[in-house]
Amino acid sequence: MNNLFNNIYKDKKVLITGHTGFKGSWLTLWLNKLGADVTGYALKANTDPSLFELLKLKNNINHIEADIRDAESIERAIK
């Protein structure tokens, strides 16, 4: 996977909102494998087990558990 997309995501900072959900977990996994510096911003996963937990993504990214409606919190995450 190292050469996929000509390494365009390698070392790029990416913010994923909803990274604990089903689609967000897959996107997080994929971008992480492509070498991106991933920050995930979402509520706690609402299923047990969740794909996010099964993939053990929390250990590989900057994981922020917060509500996107909290303007100050999302602003801090973007900065």
C-alpha cells in the first residue's frame, strides 16, 4: 500500500469527523495505512463491539471524543 496514490497522503494531516462510525472507521483505517497523520473527531462509538474498537484505531491516531456541535472544541481540533 505504500505506493498507492503515489504517496499523496503520506504525512498529510487529515481530520475525519465521525471516525468512530462504520464508514468513518474504514476511512480512518485506510488513510492511516496510506501514511496520513489522522485526527479523528467524533462521539463515542454507539455499538458494542464497534468497528472502530475492533480495528484498534484509537492507538494509531489522534482520537478526540467530542460533539461536533461544540464550536470551541472543533476549533481547537482544527488548530
